[in-house]
Amino acid sequence: MRSLFIGRWQPLHRGHIALVQSAVENGHDIIIGIRDTAISADNPYTVDDRAGMIKAVFPHATVFVVPDFDEICYGRKVGYSFRQIQLDKGTEDISGTKTRERVREHQELGYVVWFVGLPSAGKTTLADEVSVKLREQGHMTARLDGDVVRKTFSADLGYSAADRTENLRRTAVVANALAGSGIIVLSSFITPYGSQLDMLHSNLDNLVVVHVNCPLEECIRRDVKGMYRRALDGEIEQFTGIDDVFEPPMDPDVVCNTNVETLEESACKVVEYLKMSDLL
């Protein structure tokens, strides 16, 4: 069974998520079309931004772009001609806007948890585990990780210092939009420079920094992709921890020492901090 959803998604909000989630829970394959709306004050997010938001919450969804509409026969006036037709109440209730109104009274505080650390320190694994724990407790989460981001709104960027900083800036824009809809956003990026963290603090309304701390020697031992070895052999330049610096965060909210803690211990440490800070 497949479910098709088409909209602006400017930005993805909890009403949209509740609609799509209902199809996910019924075992449907999810197909999402993004209207190719022109950028404006009412439509500030690019198609790639919106694709990134959707994939952060629904990583297995098929996402594609559709031409913008000229006219619709039911809905809201959001950038097209509008002619109303009468629908039964059951059909009327199938609306992201109506669903958003129903869930708004239960909306939680949205914020961003940013996992920082050397390559192979365990950032992605830990963020995934925290996401699982939060969802098990009934919280809505989104995951932003390098693989997804590099295929969506940062597909045009390379790996120079300037491009890596721009990648983080774009990620912060998407993360802020999701957090603004009451979603807990879990972002896992190396974030090697202190200036990058300063930029994130300036661009994110609610930010929790988790330092995923692990000695370089252990990160090298863990590296199943062989990236450290290639960097040590000179095949990769400006690799963090080898010939480019990693500046540990000066005052992180949580430090997880993944070389001595189990995954369960590190994940529980993050969740407990969120509870103690009244974020859960």
C-alpha cells in the first residue's frame, strides 16, 4: 500500500507529520511531492531545504518535486487561484492544517541537540539511539546527519573549510524550522571549529551541545571506512584529527565519553540532561 502527499511543506510542521505518520503506522510506503514554489517572504525555504526536513523525519519516504499549482478546488489560499467545492466532513478532516490545529494544544518545546566530535567518535550512533529513546517516550524527533544533508540541501558543497561551515549554516536553518514546529532535532556533525559552534549558538534559538568525546587512537581503531588510514597515507587532505584541527567545545551541556561508556549509558546521560533541564 502506498500513500501520496503533496504540499508546500513551508516548513514541515506537526500537522503534516501527524498526517504522514498515520500512514506510516498503517504500513504504507510514503511518497511526498514538494510544490516548486517561488522563494518569497511566505515561502522562505528552498525545495532542497524542504526535502531535507522531510527526510530528517521520514528517512524512508520517496520525495520528489512537482510543478507549482495554478488552481485548486479545495484547501487554503496559499499561492494559487481557489475555487471551493463541497466535501464531506471525513474528507475535510484530511488536512495538514486542520491536523496542526488539533495537535497544537499538545505541542512541546522544540529545540536542537547537536552532537559534536571527531570522525568515528560515535556521534551518529549515539544520536540514533537518543532518537529511539525519545520516540519510545512519545516525543517527535528529526535526525539531521551528514549523509542525508549532503544529498539534499548541501548537495552542491565540497569539503573545504568554507563549504563545511556553509553546510552547518544550512543545517541550522533547517533545524531551526523543525524545532519551531515543536520537534526535537538531533544533529550529528563533526563541527571541528569553535567559530562554527559560535555560529550555531547565534542561529539556533534553543541549542543543546553534546560533546561525543573519544581519543583519536580509538577513533582510528574504530574507523571501518578506512578514512583515517587514507588521511594518514596522504590520500585525503584536511582530514579532521590528522592534518586539520578539532577544537573541543569549550562548555558543552553534556559530555559522553564513548570509549569508556556503553551506548546505553551515553544515551541515558543525554536523555537525563534533557529531563533535568525541563526540555522533556
